[in-house]
Amino acid sequence: MPCVYAWGGSRDTWDKEGDVLHTCTIITTNANDLMKPIHNRMPVILDPEREAI
């Protein structure tokens, strides 16, 4: 069974006088012990129960 996680983030589409711009961002947090050797920040990982929020 594959392991799938959702990241916290935001997306939006801006339309200014016919110019459409799609934007997105990934919400980050302090790194956990597994990620600290790689980087001091990591994506917020959502529990499956909270994905819809």
C-alpha cells in the first residue's frame, strides 16, 4: 500500500484585465528530527482527517 501525504498550502488564480496568473504556496514549519540533517524547514504534513479543511 503506497504512503500518501497531503501538504498544507494555498492556491489562487488572479485575473487582471485578461492576464491570468496561477499561484501557489507550500506552508512550512520547523523541521522534525528526521529532516533536521537536511534542512531547518519542512512542509506542513496534514493528517488525512484534516485534509479537507
